Amino acid sequence: MHVSPAVRAIMMFSLAATVGACAPAGYGQGSLISVSFVSREPPPERVEVIPARPSNDVVWVSGRWAANGNDYTWREGSWERPESGKKEWVKGKWVHEDRGWHYMDGHWQ
């Protein structure tokens, strides 16, 4: 079956739009996921003093280093309410690849 270039372009656009809408769990439909690379390794994690738990329905989400250009900024941990049906926070981590270091977000499970 012969398909004209215009029809082929429309089919490819539709396929790209459909695949783009299939974002990982935790992201809004059609969200763009941006990955920032940092050339140097993140500093060691800080030791945090965890404040008293304000209520039984919250879980401690530990602090982390966040990329700030080619440097890092510490983000303090906090008590957070889990997503519906979830109980545990799986901590994110810094990963090294050929292009540098990037952060993989934590998530609820």
C-alpha cells in the first residue's frame, strides 16, 4: 500500500503525540521531563536533624543536593503526606553517566 508523504507525516505526528502522552507515573499527562547534567560529583549527603513528627499520617522525606547550574544547593528534608494508597518514600539518587551527573527523583510506593 502506497502512503503519500503528507499522510505519513500526519501518522508520525499522531504516533509522537500518543507516545509523548504516556508519561511515567507521577507526571502529568504529556509532561515534559527535563534532565540537567552537572559535570562534577555531588557533595556527600548532609546529616539532618529530623524534627518531631507532627502527626501520624506523615513520612520523612530526607533532604538532597539539587543542581544549581554546575553547582549544588542543599534542599532540606520535610515531613510529607504520602500520595493516596502509598505509604513509603523511596529516596531519589544522583546517577553518573557519560554526560555527567543527574538526579533521579524519589517516589512514593
